[in-house]
Amino acid sequence: MTFNGWLQLVIYFAVLTALVPVLGAYMARVYQGERLLLERPLGWLERLIYRLLGPSSRTEQDWKSYGKTTIVFSLIFFVVLYVILRTQNIHPWNPEGFNSAPWDVTFNTASSFVTNTNWQFYGGETTMTYFSQMAGLAVQNFVSAAVGMAVLAAVIRGFASRGVRELGNFWRDVTRGLLYILLPLSFVGALILVSQGVIQNLSGYVTTHGVGGLDQTLAMGPVASQIAIKQLGTNGGGFFNVNSSFPFENPTQFSNFVEMLFILLIPAAATLQFGRMVGNRRQGWALYATMVVFSITLFGVAYGAEQHGTPAQHVAGENTAVADGSTGGNLEGKEQRNGITDSALWTNVTTDASNGSVNAAHDSYSGIGGLVPLTNMMTGEVIFGGVGSGLYGMLLTVLLAVFIAGLMVGRTPEYLGKKVEAREVKLVLIGLLFTPMVALIATGIAISSKYGSPSIFNPGPQGFSETLYAYVSQANNNGSAFAGFTGFVQPNAPGNAGAYGITFADILGGLSMLTARFVPLLSALAVAGSLSVKRVVPAGPGTFRTDNATFVLLLIAVIVIVAALTFFPAVLLGPVVQGLTDQLGFPT
Amino acid sequence: MRRDLIASIVAALTFTVLFGLAYPLITTGVSQVLFPNRSDGSQVKVDGRVVGSKLIGQSFTIRHAIPEDQRGKFGKKQIKEPDPKYFQPRPSVTTYSGDVTFFNNLGPNNKALMQQFKGYIKTYLSLNGPYDSGLSREDIPVDAITSSASGVDPQISQANARIQAHRIAAVRHIPLDRVNQLIDDNTDGRALGVLGEPGVNVLELNIALDKEQA
């Protein structure tokens, strides 16, 4: 570990913390329907969309109606995406002549992008037409993010409400989030990325004749427009198979920093959006502080483990110490320009947020280094988490924390002046426990069934970790992977001839993503609906405060305990065994 | 329900046109105007011919014909070896493929990975050892003996370049100081002086070497 490494960490969080209140306040204005500067250039588009949508966009919705619209909307987008991906042979902008992936892989991909997961069994540059990338996948990057943010806005309104049943209008929330938050940030972001060398064109692949006399074919495509939104919307699906390690997605040290900022920007700002909308910014800062403490701690673990290097390196005789002009450490599956620091930091933030894009190969991380992304996901993606979904997950966790605190002191728990009672606690538990349940059951089925084994690549505990990681990642809508795990076999023949899906992994993964996205989402809406009609009890001297350091500590403890109780046995079987064999030598 | 269905279908069409066509196409247009070379992949030309991309690493090899009686069971006619007169990039599991990217994903305790590392070490020592007396396993920077995630890492570490400089100087008959100067000229430093890690761009450095002797 180096001084520069820690300095980069400080700079990263300093810049993020400076941006959070600014963007948070702006996001609150967007969802509270206040006037925005951007309405001048884009207001006509907003009004046009409402006109097209008809009367639906004018009625206020209670939680049931809001939830129903969310489900129907997502279902339609799922069907549209599936159809787009299955009709590639008639697409425009298909210079490489790709055919469609089989039905099972497409089911997995469609589930993945509609749920903001962006788990990928396919390699982008060998499977997807430019039309699929733009009109199919990038559209989902926008829309699934906007859905998460809309639901969060509705949930916050429930928490802040003074006895009103309605939580807002889904169509307005989605449209305003798309037009005034995601679109402008993505457009500016895309241009920043192009200035660094991320490509943006519709050309066919270019064959060059190299200095050393060898030919090389360079993949092309409309990359920057998709990478900007994939980072901002916590989507994470790569244009290329090796995701953000590929220089055309992430070419420079600066682009890497900008993309890391994009990853946490909106989920982090959501804390202050919440603070603003409930009229108490300290509540937002308390949640932000909790997230930052977690994030920095786990970065430290990953950084230390990766700087130490792996058994494979040490047994082979590699010197992994830092030296003048060399990063040292485990550089297997990492890029020189990112080194150890920025690979570890990216890995940490991409799994804090349910982003899941990678700039290094997680499967080749050391045992303990690989445990960090897994741990981040196992907290239920509430440390920043996905856009929208992260904070509504965190709010459920907060309710659990005040409930536990209430039990300890023997008072009826309350949050923001609203009593938390049996109905809310039941819904909170459904919301919080459903995802880990899906992850563990799916892992169990996959590990104990012969149909699960064709997906596994590495032998021994790493193979178990791959499976566990796959279902934890898909259930938590993260999308990063121990990428040896596969559900789509591509022999890289022209037009994808001979490619086939591993149906079991595709379907089990797809169902994990869909159920674990929508059950917690509906639970959060239900909790908000239930809280919205409650009277606000004014704070008194006996009120348990939720905006100070004590509460932050309590919240951290609750997150750790819930995750540990749920996942400890599974973690022992995979990464911990792997990490311990650092001392045991070298099993085959 | 029906109202939601109809509105969703309308939204699917509208949002696909807006975010799936207008947004990427407008971004493409603006990028092509503002950053024409970069949006097309930072292609590098030598004597008017495109030799690759500044951002995508490539192999620098020489080909030896294999005598007919020594060809193995696959009948391979030639063998590719690192070209000693060029700086060598990092090991790649895709042999620097720019259009089919993947990684081998070997786990940290996987024996195959350990053997792969041993192979990298052996190759590096046999290529550079003869020109740098006293070069030992311990001196090799990690980037030279681990494979990159993208398979096309365009850079190597400064330490790696300085070791290879001995070979380049000897093979090309250029003073070592001059080679080191060219390394510095083709190093991309940390962004704003602190972000990321410095790296030496192998393609640009090798082109500079060729120009030096042209």
C-alpha cells in the first residue's frame, strides 16, 4: 500500500462528498415538481410525453396503484427488449452480421437489463448489433434506473407525508428523472469520456496492419453514450465482454476516476435528496456517513489483500513488493493504468452501488480481495446501492434498526415522527430477507444439481465462490461476476454460429433477478403507503434520535449482523477457505 | 390495468426513440465533430498507413518458419516469437485481440495460474537476461509477468520499460540514455499528478524508436 493510494481514496471521497449535497438538492427539486433551469430547453419534451401518455400521467397514485404501474411498465419493457434481442438478423447497424443469442440467454439478458442488474452471459462485441446496444440495452439502462429513482421518490413521499394516502404519479416521476437527471448527466458524461478516447461511432470493425507486422481487428461502436449511462444508472453492463477494463470503454487514468465518480454519484446524492424531501438534511447525512464508513473500510481490506498478492504468484516466485516504477501486488487481471489502488477502489464502489461494471477480473482477486465485492453485495446493496433501490433498501434497514433500538429500550419505535408498528416491521422483513433467501436458495440448487456444474470454471472452493457470487450478484441486481462462471458458450465463430446457452443457469439467474427486484420494491412501496397515512408525533426529549453518531453505529451493526447471520456459512465454504489456503500451500 | 398497459406501450415507443436513437445518434454526431480521431478509436498512422490504436496494445513478434521435419502433429508451419528490437507489452491471454475480448479467470490458488506465471517469468528472463547481467526473478516488475484484464493493455510499467531498455539499446545500437529518454517521452503520467498509475505506451514508444533510426 502506498501514500498515493490512500491519497487517491481521500480525493475520491472528498469530490463525491462535495457533489452530494448539490446533486441531492437538485434531485429533490426534480421530484417535488419545482421549476428547473433545464425546463427551458427540455420542458416541451416533458409536456409532449405527458400528452402521449394520456390521462395516466395526471392522477395521483396510492402505493398499490404506483406498484401496479411499475410492474406493468417493466413487463412491457421486458417484452420489447426480448423481441429486439431476438430479431438481430433484421436490425439496421449490424456491420458484423450478428445473429441473435438463443432464447434462454436472451431471457437472462432481458431479465438482467429490465431489473437494472446488467448481469451478462454474452460478450457484447461478439453478440450484439449496434441497434441492440442502443435501442435495446442502453434504453433499459435509462429506464430501469429511472424506475428505481421514481419508486424511491414515492417511498420518500410516504415517509414525509402528513396523512395523505397518495405517493405521487409514476409517469411523472419516471419522465422527470429521465429528462432532468439521467439525460443531461449522461450526455455531458459521454462527451467527457469521448474526450479521453472512449469511442463513439457506427463504423464496422477496423483491421489494422501493426508495426510488428501482425494484423489486428479493432471493435467499434457507439460506446461512450452507453458507458456514461451504464455508470450513472448503476447498470454496469459492458459494451465489451471485458467491460471497463477494455481501453475503448475506459482508456485513461482520468476516465477511470470519472467513471468511478459516476458509479456512486446518484445513489450517494439520493441520501441528501431524502434529507431535503423529509425536511431534515441531517437525516440524509447520517445515512451518507454510514455508507462512507462501510465503503472505506472494505476498500482498505481489498487494497491490502490485492497489494499482498496471491498464492499463485508467490509459489511461482513473483516478487509482489512495491518498487520504483512498479505497482507490485496482484496485477493478474488488472490494467497497468489502474494498478492496485484504482482496481481495488473500483471493485469496492461498483459492488457498493449495485453497478457491477468491472475494470479488473474479480475471479482472479485473492481470496480475501474477492470477499470484499461479495460482502458488499451481501449487505443487500444498501451501501449506496442501486439508483433508487439502494436508498429504499437502506430505509427499510433503518426501520429495522429503530425497531431493534425500540425493543432494547422498551418504547414504541418511531422514525421521523412516525410510529413503526407490526405491519411495517413485517413488510420490512419481507423486503430485507427476500433477496438473501433467493440468493442462497438459488446457490443451493445450483451447487447440489448436476445442471449447475457446467457453469463452473475453477476447481475447488473458487468454483463454489463463483456460483455463490453469481446468484448473490443476480439476486442483488448487481451484475458483476467471478467471470469464469458461464451461461452462454460462444465459440467465437462468425455470426455466432454454434453458440448455445446453459439453460439451467440462464433461467435460474433470470428468475433470481426478476423476483429479487420486484418483491423488495413492492415491500418498500407498501411500507411507504402504510407510513404515509400515519400522524406525525412531534419529537420530544424521549425521542430516539436518528441523525447522530450513535444511530450511525447502530445502523452499521444492524447491517453487519443481518448480513453475517444470513451469509456466514456460505462465505466460509468459498472465499474464506480460499483465503486460508494462503497459508496452507497449494492444493490442486 | 388497461390504461397502464396502453401507457406503457406508448412509453416503450417514445423512450426507445428518445434514448435508443436520438440520444446515441446525437452524441455520435457531436463527438465526431468535437473529437473526430478519438471517437474513432485514436488510430495511429505511420507513413499514412493505420498501424493500430494508441489505446489498444498489440503484439510485436517475428515469425520463424518451422522446418518440415520438426512440425508437430498440428502441422504448424511457423512460430511467433517476441521481436527483441521492440519493447514487449504485457502478457495477454487473447494474444492482443481487439475484437474478441475475454479473460481466462484463473483463481488465485489455481495451479494452472501458477504454471502460467512460471512460463511468463521464463520468457521474460530469456528475452532480457542476456542484455542485463544480474537480472533475476526478483527484479521483474509484476506487470511483466501477469496478464492484463483487457488482453490489450497498451501500457507497461516504467520499471518494466527500464529493464527492457538494456535489450533495446544493445539490439538497436542506441545509447541507453537515449532509450530511457524516449521511455520518459512516451510515459502517460498520473492524471492531475495523482490519479491512477503511470504507464509507458508501448506502441508509441516503439514507433518513436523506429523513427529514431529511420
